[in-house]
Amino acid sequence: MVHFLDLDLSFLGFPHTAASLVAMAAFVRVIFTRKGGAAHRSWGRVYAIAYAVLCVTGLGIYRLHRFFFPHWLAIGGLIVLAIAYLAARYKPKGWRYIHLTAMLLSAYNLFGGAVNEVFLRVKPLRAMAGENLSASPIVGMTHGIIAQSFLILIVIYIVITAVQNARKAKPQLKVEESAS
């Protein structure tokens, strides 16, 4: 195992990694539960807390001794998480679209970061990618697949939400027509 993984983590690296794993597991539960139900809300809270913890701990990890793109992604992650939370909490017009898009963007950020960590920590993958991960075609291709997958999920959920909203609106139109 020592020859396979590089687990040289900083003090914040351990809670950061644990929060990442909890957030990933909670995301899978959230995505497959009935939206708006008690299980969805409960797992959504677990996801949001774990995701916030991983973003905050990520801000304190300075492996290269400088503030760089992972730190900006952590700040962006906190922003989209806040947008998703506020949309669900205050329910402005179109809140479902805002909430689901922001949550899926946060999950994309989570899984995109996981791609970087896997290529950084798993020694055989690191050897395939080379020393400069940002210039590696295999890392870029993996990120492309993750990005396209989340873009497809966003489109699917927007379409499903629009269809559900249209179905809910139709019976109201019929009631209004019969009243006139």
C-alpha cells in the first residue's frame, strides 16, 4: 500500500479528506432520493456541512506555500453552496433551478478536486500523468468527462423540473377556465 499511495497529508489534510469522502457519499444519496422529501433534506444537510468543511479546510492547506487555484475553487465552492442554500431557504421565483444548478456546480467542484487528488496521490496514475498535472492530457480528458457528466445532469434536472412545473400549472389553468 505504501508503494501505491502517497498519503503525506498535512494536519488539515485529514479532516479535509474525511469531509470530501462524506460529501461524496452524501451527494450520491441526495441525487437518488425523492427531491423535497425528508431524506433529501437530511442528506442535503450532511452534504452541505461536509462540503463547507472541506472548502474551509482547503483554504488552510498550503502545500506549495502559496495561495493558488485550489484556494479560489474553495471560495467559489462556498459561494455556490451559499447560493444553493439561500435559494432553498427563501424560495425566490425559480428557486428550484437556482438550487439544483448551484448544488450540481458544487458537486462538480468536489468531484473535479477528487480527480486532481487521485492523480496526485495514486502513484501509478501520477506516473501516467507526469509531473505537470495541469498539462497532462489524461488529467484533462478525465476533467472533461466529469464536466460533461455534470453539465448533462444539470440539463436533465432542469428539464425534469420544468416538466414537473408545467404539469402542476396545467390543472390550475383548467380550474381557472371553468370558473369563468
